[in-house]
Amino acid sequence: MKQRFSALDVRAMVTALRQRVVGLRLQGIYDVNAKTFLFKFTKPECKQLVLVESGIRLHTTEYTRDKSVVPSGFCMKLRKHLRARRLTAVRQVGMDRVVDFEFAVAAGPQAEGSYHIICEFYASGNIILTDHEYRILALVRVVHLEDESFAVGKTYALKESRDIEPVDRDQLMQCLRAAGPKDTLKRTLATLGAYGPSLAEHVILRAQLGPSKRVSQALDLANEHSPQIDALLAAYADAFDIVKRLGQEICPGYITCQPGSDSSDQLFDEFGPWLFDQYQQKPYKESPSFADAADVFFSNIEAQKLKVRAHQQEQAAERKLDAIKAEHEGRVVALEQARHKTEEQARRIEMNLEFVDQAITIIRQAVAAGMDWEELGELVRDQQDQGNPVAERITRLNLAANQITLTLDYPADSQSETDSDSDDDDHDIGRGPLSVDVDIFESAFANAQRYYTSRRQAGIKHAKTLAVSSQALQSAEQKIKTDLRAIKITSAVTQQRKPLWFEKFSWFISSDGYLVLAGHDMHQNELLVKRYLRAGDAYVHADLHGAASVVVKNRSSSSSPLPPSTLFQAGIMSVCQSRAWDAKIVTSAWWVEAHQVSKTAPTGEFLTTGSFMIRGKKNFLPPTQLVYGFGFLFRLADDESIARHSAARQQRLALMEESLLAAGTADAKDDIGDDADAAEAIVGGSAPAEEMDFSAARKKYNLEEVELATAEPEQEPVSKPARGESKRNISAKERRDQRKQKSGAAATAGSDGKAKLSKQEQRRLDEEAKYEKANNQKQQQQQQQQQQKRGKKGKLRKMKEKYADQDDEDRELRMAILGTSGKNVNDVLQKKAMTPAETLAPADDHDDDHNENIKSEAEDAHQQPALSADANTTDEKPAVTVAANDDNGDHDAEDGDAEAEAATSAEHMDVLDMLTGTPLPGDNLSSAIPMCAPYSALSSCKYRVKLVPGSMKKGKACKMAVTVMLAAADGNKPRSVHSSDAAEAERLELQNILANREKELMKVVPEPEMIAQMLGKVKVTAPNMESLRQKSKAAAKSRAKSKEQQ
């Protein structure tokens, strides 16, 4: 199996890196292990990961790996000098296995501030950081050779090796003649030039020779013009063309598999940038690029190694557990045997009481007489030689412990009884003699009683051991599993998930299946509205600082209304991402249709990035509760799983659209003739009865009065509410207007013969009118001073004179010709030709008032960039288009429209069918996607937590949420997968597989992906949260205790 890069592989990889990485900035450097480093190169909407293993490999990767928590010193050094620098060049040093990454400044690679990374892929390899003069700043390993050394402060000797050249006849003959008598063709030609062994074997096969044949047997070296030599020269010419092509263009990569391996789990053998002749007879896989092939090859090998190591760890843990079980069982058996042995010893003493007493008496008397212990031992041996029956039973004298060892056997008269009872005794020690230790200062009966006491104690200990055996084994098994989890090597090499097109925004999928998008900042708000807001969509915002600009994408045609529940959830998103979250303020959001949102400001005004003009009426939503949620969606991997979920989803959407249309028709019939009520029918009348009643909510929260308060003065009601109706707060101006109306009515009544106003009341009304007039003039002057900068007043006057005869249609046509409105000139001309003649007449006073209102609204939008201006007009002029040019003018409007159409096409929206929150048993899941959304939108998510305003940071909140969901996944596993019913057993098995797969996918989700979606300053709540916290604390205490014991 091929294990490292050759010179030809390095050449092909450098060619691929030039196209992929050169020009990108180095954003991050991570160390996978002591010899492997991961370089992250990025530019807008592009990211490349380059994996470098010292002495082994170099390639881009699409797989994620576990990185070191604490970076090494070399990694920190690289970050210090190279982070955020642009990679300007990648080159191979001649045909050596050395690659030079150049990070040059604008002045050139020789100027100060430029750096180089030298990667060596021969021998043990090395990675070296140098400055512009190739002075070594840091390196992975220090190398000392006879003639030179590689260390910090030394200059790296970048010796330019000769590039590859064609092989001529003299070089070939010289190489072949230098071969030994047993050298093969492959071994001999592998050292010729820098072609390498793989290309040398390819050359031999092209020349129709055998690579394993000896040189002396395969070739006639005496004849330089033999057909074999000519064939080798022709093959080397083709090989030279291959090398040149690999250095100039990107070629596909190939991975060969071992023959005979299973197609589902093939074992890789070799990889290369060219399909050589020796590979064509083997099963192989082709990749678009050699970098992709190398990534797949090494990532697969790495994953296999990790799996083998993990399996070895599991086997070691099982062996340890088996040893503990065997030791425990041995302890129980030993206690049982000791109990029966002491019982048998006591029985032997009882059966030989007279003999034991005689032996005790003889030894005791000798000791009492003061006989030496050694002499006593010799006396016993003499008596044994003489055949003394008492001395023959004495085996050993242990007088230091006042004991002697006797060999006791059953008496002859009791032998038959013991033989009859031996069949019923499972723990019989044996029928032969048994050694018994007796105390010489105790009688035989007392010694027997001592053994019975020991038997009783052994029995108690045996019973206790059996009682706690299961608990002890369970505790040992749990400890081993905990240790295994602590040191377990997981298969950390997983393929990166390609982000969906909407994941760069804040997003969620509503409970009705609609995609809701919001920008992270003002630039994303600008991009979101200009590129993705289309007819049929809705724009949702709130009158709060920091509120998000939310776009609700309509999956159906533009004529079908959006569900009220989706609009309400979008309003929650806009409010929760504003300052209302931190201040814990309950407020309302509003929504408008797509044609009411414009990026075109009135003449003389401009809109900053992220601000828009709103023309028409705002539809206010009910007040929102500050309750958010965090959960996971799962991506389905095959068509069968998608079809299983799409059927239920399409049925639900069809029922929802029918209910929306039915409710909208009923409300339109009830509210016909009233424009305001008809506008409300889109919001309140279109909701199904079981989802949300917006009409009741509007009455409850007085949203009609809020809308009237934000409308134009001509639309504001001035009549006094009838008795019994709820009064609303009115301003001082409205109160003075009501007094004037009352005074006018009283004066009219006085002229008809009724009472007149007194002089005091008339004087007070005149003073109020005078004060109001002066106050209005003062406010107008202050507003003009604030808005008109130096020199702008004259400019506005000149513009007014210049464009005095220009109406809105002429202005629209001029802007289309200049290309600043994003409209087509022909469309504007056709629209102007279709306009009736009476509409081309000069505007009346109402139109002048309308233009002034639009101007004042544009000024308000200029003062508050984050808040869209509201026109609230009732005119019937065409709405300003949403499309607008980019602020920097880098792209044309047509390109933006084309890109927007591509992004919002049906294919891009169909990706929602591949996402589900509740996987079914049997589904094939590919990945888990984190989603932060209003808690009501997560009702269909299987794994979710609730978020409320708090003080927890994003990272900690993500960790806690994942802990809760992993515990929930463990709870979803069935207690047992065994069942007498085959169908039930299959269902339980699928449920267990699904729970394990869900847990696995949630565990591998990168933390940055979750943090990007999570709200800040939250409090995570979920069922059984307190029990989970207690378990985590107990586990932390046990881990700390085990570390202290170690």
C-alpha cells in the first residue's frame, strides 16, 4: 500500500493548489497532531482547507478532524506571523519533494515582511517557517547533518535542483549497465532521473517488458539499438509528456483498490495523478482532481486506523471487565472452599480426638521440660523411623506459634459412613489424609471448636460477597465504561457538510413549512432585500433599534397569501433580535408586501446601507412573547426517505391553502367596501380557526388604533369615541383641535340664538392658537437646520428649479436611461404609453401633499437608517421597485436579477423537502443542521430546548442544549429490541438504529455552526433540566475523585 507522496504526486498537487489556494488569505492554522497541521484559506464565499503532514502528504481536504484544544508552540508561531496574510505563490523546488508556500507583501517576495513555509516530504519530513531571506524562524524538528544543520536562526539552503529532462540513450544505457546481476528492471529504472517508481513501472509496461525481470535477462545490453531499448526510449518520451502535463494543468486523480475486496467496503491500495498501465487491470476510482483523490485516500485510511484503534480500546476494556469478573468469581469460590475445608478439618479432629490429645500432650510435656526445639524435632523424626503411630502423624512443628501440623484420616469404623455421604457432598475435600493445624495449649475439642468458628465466619463472608457481587460488578463495569469514554478515540474524520444557500443568514422554517430569512447586519439586510425579496414574499420589521429585517419566502404562487402563524413567527424573530430581548420588552412587529419595499429614495435624498422605503400601509402583528428555541433539523439522504415525508407535507400544505383561501373569501365578503378592513383581511381573515385568530388579537391589543395613529393626518379619526368604547391616549395637538371644534360649534350655536363663549374662554383659545403657531415655526426651523448641511440649501434650490417641469414618469424614465433604478427603458416607455391621457395632467393639490409626505418620510429614513420609513399613503401610483443598484456599482442590475432568480428558483426552495425535524424509523439521515427559531416554529422538531432572556453566552448555551438533546436521544432508545413478534422486533430495531444515528449526527455538529445561529444572553430551559444538571455534577465529581486517586 502506498503511504506517502512521490515527487510526481507533489508536482500534480502543486498545480492543483495554484488554482485553488493562491490569492486566498490564511485565516486559521490548527494542529491535528505533532506532525499534521491544517491551514484554512478563505475569501468571500470561498473556503479551502489544506492538510500538511510532515514527510507524508499535502492536499486540500473536505473532511473535518478533531483538533488539539491547546495549540502547540509551532502553531502559535505560525499564527503570529502568517494569520490574515495572502498566499501569493506555491511552487515545487525543482523535482524534489519540497514545496515552498510564499506569503509576499506588495513590494515583492524579497521585501521585508514576506514569509515562506517550506514543507519537506522525504525521510522524516519537516515544516519550516522562514522570513524573506529564508532565515529560519520556527520548525517542527531540528536536524543536524554533517555539512549543515536546520535550526532557528540558520538560513535554509534552498538548493535549486535540476528540473526533469527527457531521457536520452546514453543515460538509459549507463543506468542499465550499472545494475547488479540480481537487480530487476523496476528497481533499476526507478533511480533514473526524477520519474519515480510508479512512472518507471509504467514505462516498462509500455515497452512491453516485465517489471520483475532481471536486467541481464530482459535486455541485450551489448546492442544499444535493440528493439527493447528503442521501446524504452519511446516510453520515456511519453512519460516526459505526462510529467510536463501534470505541471501545467489539473488532471484527474485515481485510487486503486485491492482485488477481491467487497464493493461496499473496498480497501484502497494506491493513488496517483495518472492512470498508469499497472493500474488499468485493477479496480479503481476516478476523482475530478488529484487533490480530491488524495483527500479521499488518506481520509479513508485515517478513518480505518481510528476505527481499529477504537476497536482495540473496546477489546481491552472488555478484557479488563472479564478479568474483574473472573477475579470476583475466584474470590467467591475460594471463600466457599475455605468454608468447607475448615468444616472438614473440624470433623477430622472430632473423629480422632484421642489421637490428637496424645500428640498434644507429648509435645506439650517436651516443651514444658525445656527441651530444645531442634532436639524435639530430631526426637520426632527418630520416633517416626521407629514406627511410632503418633510421631508418624506429626507433619511439622511450628512451636513459635504454639502449633503442630497433624495428618488426620477417617477412622476405619466411620469410613463406610463417609463413603455413603460423599455422593451428596458437592464440596467434598477428599477421602484421603488431611493436614490440620492444632494448638498445643488447647485440647482437641477446643481446636475443633476453633475450626467450626472459622467455618461460621467464612460462611458469613461468603454470603456477604454473594450479596454485593452484582453491585460490585455493575460498579466496575460503569467505571470501565467511564474510563473508556474519557480516552475513547472516535472516528473523527467525517466529511464536511456543504452549507445550504440560506445558512449565511439567520433563518428558520416556520411551522407551516415556509422559509424565513433575516440578516445578521446591515449589509446582509441589503443583500437579502435586493436579491431574495420577490413578489408574493413578505417583509417583516419592528420599530425597535436593532430589529432584524425579515423576509418570508412564499413557496406557492404570489397570489396565495402567507399563513398568519408564519407572519407572527417572523415578527417574533424580528423582535427577539432587537434590544427588546435584553430589555425584556413585549412589543409588536409589522409586515408589508414585497412591492411596498423600495430602495429608491426621493429626489435629493439617499438611503444608507440596510435601510429601505416602505410605501403603503403597515400591517401590525399582535404583541410577541420573548420565547425562542433551539433545535436540530435532519437532512434526508435518499429519495425514498424524502418521499415518505413529502407526502404528509404536501397534504398538510394543501389543507392549509384551502383553509386560507376559504377564510380570505369569507372575510372579503364581510368587509367589502372598507379598504382598511379589506387590508386587515389578509392578516386576520386568512388564518384557519385552529391556528390563530388575528382579528380577535387586533381587537384585544387595539392594533387598529395603533395603525391609525401612524397613518396620515387626513386618515386620523377626530370624532369622540362612543360611550362604552375603550378610550385611547390622544396627544396635546388632538386635544386642542377638539377644543377648537367645540368652540366653533358653540359659536355657531350662539349665532342661532344659543349661548356664546365668554371673553375669558375666547382669550384662552387665542393664546393657545398663537403659541401653537410659534411652536410649529420653531420646530420647522430646527428641522431645516438639522437636515440641511452647509451648501445644501442652495443645491436643493437649484435642483428644484432644474427639475420643476419633471413629473414622476419623466424622472423614472431618466433614471432608467442612466441605469440607476435597475429598470429596463423599454418597459418604462411601454408603461408610459399605456397610461391614460387624463393621468398625464398636472398633479392636483392632493398629489403635492403626497410628494411632501414622501419627502418627509425619506428624511425620517435618513435619520434612522436601521428603520424603514413608512409612507402610509392611499394614492394609487405604482409602487417603487425593490431592485436597486449596488452601492459600490460593482455589478449590473441584470446580473443581480439573474443571480436572484437562480437563488430563488424552485430547485433552491425544494431543498426544504430534504429537511425534517422528526425523522421516521427507516430514514437515511446524512447530517444534522442547527436551527434557532421561535419556540412555536419548533413544534415539529424532535429535539429542541426553550430559550428565554438570560445571561448565558452563546457557547455555553450551545453546549447545554446539546447535552439536553443527547440525553433525550438516549431516552428515545427502546429498553429492549427483543420481542416475540417479528414485526415488533423489527420496529424496535429500527427505532434503536434511528436514535443512535440521531445522537451521532448531533454530536459531530461543529460548535461554530451552532454559535452562528444561537441568540446571545439566553437562559436554556427544558424538561428534566434540574436532573440533568445534578447528573452532570455527580459525573464531574466522580471524574475528579478518580483523578485524585490516580
